[in-house]
Amino acid sequence: MRMHWIAARPRGTLRRMRRAAVALALVLSASIWLIAAAPAPAKVRRCTKGTVQVKVRSRATCIAKRLAVPAPVSTAPALAQLRGALTLTQVGFTARGGRRAAPLSRRVGRSWATARARLLRAMSATISRFAGAPRQHPAERTARAAASDACQVIDVLSQGGPGVDSGPGGTFGGSFTSGGVGVSLGVTSSGGMQLGMQTTTGGDTYTMTYESGESECTKHALPACPEADGSLNAYGTKGKVGFSLTVTRGGKVLSKRSYAKTITVETKGQVADDAKLDFVDVRYSETTVLVADGLRYTSYGTRLTRIDMRSGTYAPGESVSIGSAAQAGELVNTAGLEADAGDFAAFVGKTIGDYRSRESAWQSPGACAKLAFDPARDTVDVVQGATGTLHGQVQAVRGGTAAKARWTLSGQQNGTFTPESSNDGAPTFSYTVASDPDGETLSVTAHATSTAGVAEDTWSQKIKKLTTISGTFTGHATDVGLSYDWTGTATFTRTPLGAGVTGATWVFQLASGQATVTVSGSQIGSSCQQTGTSTIGLFPKSPWTVAGTAAPFSYQVNAAFLPDPPQATNTSCADPKQNGTPAGLGSMSPAALQSGDNGTLGKTTDDFYAYSGSADATGPADGQTVHWTWSFTGSP
């Protein structure tokens, strides 16, 4: 953790400061596990407990820890700024000629303690009053006020919060009394906030005003979602604020002081692959100008620290801080640095809250990240027993692919997916469709945490189930002088392969089938013509197989006739006595339906549910030929 501080200098009154143009740098380097350790400094003195080592103009010194980078606090930044302004009233310094700006408590006496307490209570009540909705429970308003700053109060006022009136020139405002303090609050037409408080105690009247001359509320806006690489950053001017305090007694001014500060911040968060914040780096720069009874004091500071968002602390050990700066070799009152430390602590507390709020929101799947699949959901059909791959990515809503992610698969339906988890940012999963699925959809739910947020979605594809193949077929065969022509129908139903058998092959068996066979011609060696028509059944359980995970699918079929011979009679015989006698033919030797010659039965189809084609075969004897055609349709 490092802090750079340029010390304060009175305005044009000390010649030695003009000559030296004093610019003192205080650098603190802490070797802690959250931040790379800085090079070891030259010999420095050992500091006592509760202090830290710093360098003031190359000289080592020890400063109280509570001032540089204090622990985060849950305080409304506007309230912290008021506390800082009141603390700065205790700054005292001496200018040329011995003129001295004494701490306010010394100038006004005992009434200051009471007035200070009243002003703080009134500011707290004001924030609580305007931070919640009109009907919000008081306890809820108080809790919300702890995270409020001037920008949020401006929003409430501009939208017409409780006790808010519209005034001339586009102003908004309201007034009330709280604990003996008159409070007026408003927003100017230029977007600045105005706050006035006045109280009298012990005869002294304290009038304090707060002014935000420019509204810089939109210049440090934290995005709702991280980038794809996990970065969540915000830059800009957090605010320009100013306080003035006048104390009068008996109509005479006892003291008049003003305090103005410009704060520029930069926060850089980093989200890990579990969609949780690892750390937030904070750069907090401030310029503070204090005018105390005509004397001017200006300080500049930059705080650099890393917040461990896993624990909400700066480091595993205790926080460190830097004490007062030096002015021409003389220590300045530490009140100035204490005021700035309080502002910083409140800012860090609110920053942690802001980042936590974003982190909580993107835990809802889809808020900041979405899943992308290849192939996309419901774009391809898969078949029973098929295998394939599924590619996944996490897409950030702000654009790009998440740099890192953790994936988990669950809810697998009608198939198996491996692996079931992956720490690959863009993993590839393998799947196998069930051979006998219960439903018609292959699906799996993917959940991913990533540098872009949390995403979840279900991937699914329609399963093409094939349980029945039905259709018609024809055949023509020549054998020993006779011609056989037939037409038929057949239905094949799927037969389970048995438990443990996987793969994209389906076996169907003939459930029913027959053909009408017509015989014509003259059998070799016969002096007659043979003719006749009869119906012959097909062998039960004749096989039909289909294989493949995608088109083209291969298939083959071989369905034989039953041994019943075709019926025919003799006609036109040389011996008329033989006319009308049975021809006495033997059983059909060719198959009723066959998808090719023996050894070349395979056919292909591009449609899992359509099977049409033709085939030829010869032999085994000379003159024997067979031709088949078929047209079948599959159904789930």
C-alpha cells in the first residue's frame, strides 16, 4: 500500500516557503500479500506500536497509523465530509510576521463542543430524512443513509422527496429543524447541492453552509456488469464540495473559516472465474483548501490501496496510515490529514458496498452473462445411440467472451454428457444419445460462473426415434424358363439390442408381410406353359438394420419367402391331357425383398424416415436374375 502526500503551504506569506517551493512527499511501502512489495527503503528508524515508517523529504519518521489508509467505515460520505470540515477547524498554523490561525476551539471557547455535536447530529438526520422514500420505515432509511452521498440526495430532492418544494429558477429545496439546528437543503438549477445549518449555544451563533457548485455525480459511475475479462472499473471526479463556517457573538464575527475539496478517484475491480470479486484497486486523490481567518492552507494527497474483496480488508494484517506532513521542517497540525483520512475511509466503505451490490446482482444467471452453444439449441436432430460434441462459451453482456469460467452440467435427459464439469473457459463436452430414450429430446443444463458473471441455460436437441418401418415392394425373377413377378407389403419393428449394448445401430425384425406372386412362362424341359397367381407369406423376424449417427444413414434388408410354393397350372401342353394339371413348382428361391446382391446389401438414405430404392442379383445358376424395388417409411 502506498501513499503520496504533498504538504500544505500558507498562501504567499512565508518567504522561505516561496523560495523553497515546498513539495514534500510522504511515501509508505507495505510488503503485504495483496500488493507487490516495494523495494526496501534505506535505513529507517524503528517505529513504536501504532505508528508506521514514512519518508519526509528523504528523512525517516514515524506517523500514527490511523491517518493514512484507515479501515473502511459504513458512513455516509456527506456526513464524513462534514466531520472532516469540522475537524479542519482545528488546523492551526503560523504565517509570516507571527500571524497565526489558531484552532477554532481556542478562538470561541466552550460553545464549540456543543455546536459541533449538534451540527453532526443534524447532518446525520438530514441524510436519513432524504435518503429514504417517504413511506419507508425509519430504520430502513437509516440503513440506506449509511451508503448515501450528496449525489443520491440530489436525486431524491430533484424527484420530489419528503418536504421538498419547487422554487424559482428551477431550484428544489426544503427546510426543517433538528435538535436545535435549523436546516435548509436544496438543489440548484445547475445541479449543485446547497445545505445550510445554523445553531446558537452559549451566546455564540454558528452558521455553516455546504455547497456543491458543480454536480459531478455522473462522472464516477460504476457499471452494472464486468467486462469479459473480469474488469469492473470506474474513473473520474467523485465530487467537488465546500463548507464555510462563521461564528458570531454579540453581532461580531469571532471566526470565519472555509474548506473546499476536490476528490478524483479511480477504482479498478477484478472478477475471478467463480464470478466473485478478488480485489479492487483504489486511487484516491484530493486537493483541500482551508482558509482560516484570512490565512490559506492547501494540501494535496493521493492514496493508493488494494481492497481484498474476499475479506473486505486492505490486508490480512492491520491497516496502516500516514500522519501529518511537514511544513518547512515544522510539523503541521494533524487535523488536516485526519479529516482527509475520514473522507477516504467513508469512500472506501461505500466503494466496497457498491461493488458488493454489483456482485450480488450478477449472481443471478443471465444478469451479466449468457451461454452460447455450438451447435445452437434445437437446430439439429440427433438419433438414438448417436454420439456428438457440444461446445460452450460464456458471453458477457458488455461484449466479448469471458476470459475464465467454471462449468457444471446437470439434469441430463435421454443421454450422457462428459465431462460433467470443466474449468475451461470454452469447453467441449461429448454426448451419447440413449439407445432407447424415454422421451423425444436430448437435453442438459449448463451452469457457469465466469469473469463476466453467472450464466445458466439448457441445451436440447430433438431425438429422431425410429421404431417401425413399413412399406411396399416388388420383385421380378427368371429361373429355368419361368418368370416370377410379385408385389407385397411388410412391416418391420425395432428389436432392443439388450442392456449394455450401445451404438447407433438399430435392428428391426419382420412383424408382418406377404406378397402376391404371378408365374408365367415355360419351365425348361416342359411341353406346357405354366401360369398362376398366389399369395405367399414372408419369413417372420426377417432382418432390417439401420446404422449411422447422421445422414447418410446406411441400411440393409433381407426378407425371404416362406417355403410355400407358388401355385400354377399347366396350359397349352403338347399333350392336351396335361392342360389344367398342377405345375408342381418348388418354393421361391429368391428373397421376397433384398437390398442388394449377396455381400453388397448396403444402401444409404439421407432421410432417417425414408427408405426407397432398387437392387439386382444374379445366379447362382446360369440364367437366374432377380430385380427388386421398394418404398418404405419409418415412424417414431
